[in-house]
Amino acid sequence: MATGRAIHVNQKPVILIVGASGQVGTELQRSFADAGDVTAWERSVADLFHPETLRSLIRQLRPALILNAAAYTAVDRAESEVDQAMTINADAPRVLAEEAARLDATLVHYSTDYVFDGSKKSPWVENDKPNPLNVYGRTKLAGERAIQEVGGKYLIFRTSWVYGPHGQNFLRTMLRLGRERDQLKIVNDQFGAPTSSLVIANATRAAWDKTLTITPEYGVYHLTCAGETTWYGFAQEIFTQHQKRTGEKIPQLTPIPSSEYPTPATRPVNSVLSNEKLQSTFGITLPDWRLALAKVMGK
Ligand SMILES: NC(=O)c1ccc[n+]([C@@H]2O[C@H](COP(=O)([O-])OP(=O)(O)OC[C@H]3O[C@@H](n4cnc5c(N)ncnc54)[C@H](OP(=O)(O)O)[C@@H]3O)[C@@H](O)[C@H]2O)c1
């Protein structure tokens, strides 16, 4: 008999991954492969720029878990594409939250360290007041708020400085530039925690597994690798590990202030996030960013 709920006794949960071709989406397909009956949607199947079209797709699928890894992530371009970024990062997540609530499904959504203005001297906690400095951060904060307004079973994981084996990211850019140039100038006055797509996907799976045994407090959680560095420190570690593995010549790195590398979007000075809430609620401890980097570089 149909119960109207998304999980049926003795059936594998239907799991939907939205944004399946992105860095995190790709790794979620791996980490959730044996967690249920997984459907992965790319932009060609579900376009978040047209949020209302998502409703009928979701109603047909009836997932117990929606993992939303899709986002407008072009931080600098967002400054001139405000409406597009707002639709994808805020309007679409609202629709996903409404449809999840309708099915009593869980929604996992990702947000960013860029909701903060960087002014705090210590790691940011979930209850700190957001004050985004750029359009991307404003749209991601609007997405968080839209989901919170809808309510229901949602987990918003704020992460930072995402990189991994796929897609466009700082690691891959550094390795490419390192092959092309002898010298690189890298910003050394923004602090954060590089977090790999592997770590994010594995931690998301661990949190989901935990929700099957406990009812967590639904809400916002910080989910970043341990430790902190600057972009310059991240680049140094990338090239040090790369040289150890390959013996290849590496470029000379010069630390510079952000003022010498102007970008359309302003970035926060300190966007280090505290993971204590994730640890105490889900028992998840994330690795130091250097260890996580070694895992990705070893792939
Ligand atoms: N990247 C970072 O440094 C960073 C930092 C903090 C938080 N986050 C958050 O972490 C999450 C995952 O980020 P990521 O690094 O994995 O991003 P990503 O690699 O840029 O992937 C984003 C995904 O969203 C999809 N997408 C964009 N517009 C879409 C649309 N209109 N309809 C459907 N799909 C669309 C992209 O599809 P296409 O492949 O077709 O373009 C891509 O698959 C996001 O919520 C992001 O805001 C990222």
C-alpha cells in the first residue's frame, strides 16, 4: 500500500543527486553508490535556471534524499550575472526544499564560507552573523534562508575552497600554470581551509548514515578540512607534494597581498570555519587539509 512517504519498508531509499557533473556531485555519485537507488541529474536533465520545472521531475522520482550539489559557482562572474546566480543559488534551492518537505524527504544543500565578511579573528561558528562581501555570497546566503524558511528535514553544509580531481579548481589551475610558467605570484592574505570534494562527499555520506540512526538537529553545519592556510600556503603545499611524487621542476612562488591581484568580487580575509558542531552532532572529524590534498594528488 502506498504510504505517501518517500521511504517504504524493505525498499532501498531513492536518492537524487542534483548537479551530478560538478566537483562535489561527481564524488557524491561515488560515495552514495551503495546507499540506495541513486539517480544523478546533470544540467541537461534538470536546469536550475528554471526552478519550477524541477517539481514534476521530483514528484515522479519521489526521492527520500535530495543532494543538491548544483550551484552558480563563478564567484567573479556573479558580480555581473546577479539574476542568474540568484535564481540558481536561491530560487532553485527553495523549490528543492519545498518538494523535499512535500515528500518528507531530506535535503542536503551546500553553502559557502563566503557568507561571512572575514572580519572575525577566530574560526566562524554557525551562529555567527553572515555578512557577504560579494554577489555569490549574497545569493548563497539567500539560498540558505530560503531552505530555512521552508523548514523540514534539511542539512546545509557550508564548505570552503573546494578542489578535487575533476572540474575547475585551484589545484588543477596551479598544476597547469606550474607547467607553463617559471614564476607564480599567489595571494597570501586570505585565510581558509582547502577542502576536497572527496572529503565533502564522504562526510555527507557519513552524516546521512547517521540520520538513519539518530534524528539530528536539522540546520546549518560547517564542513571543512581541519587546519588553515592561505592561497600561497596551499600552492606551496601543492607543488611540494607534486615534486615529491614526480620529481618535476616546480615554479618559484612569490606571496602577494590581495591588493596586487584585483578581482571583480571581494573575498573575505578570514573564512576559516569551525567544525565543532559537525563533530558533536554527527561524530564526524575531518582530516587536515594537507592529508586530504595528498589523497587527491595520489589519485
Ligand atoms: N568551489 C568552491 O570553491 C566552493 C566553495 C564553497 C562552497 N561551495 C559550494 O559547494 C557546492 C558544490 O560546488 P562545486 O565546487 O562542486 O561546484 P562546481 O564544480 O562548479 O559544480 C557546480 C555544478 O552545478 C551545475 N550547475 C550550474 N548551473 C546549473 C543549472 N542552471 N542547472 C543545473 N545545474 C547547474 C554545474 O553544471 P555544469 O557542469 O553543466 O556547469 C555543475 O555540475 C556548491 O553549492 C558551491 O556553492 C563551493
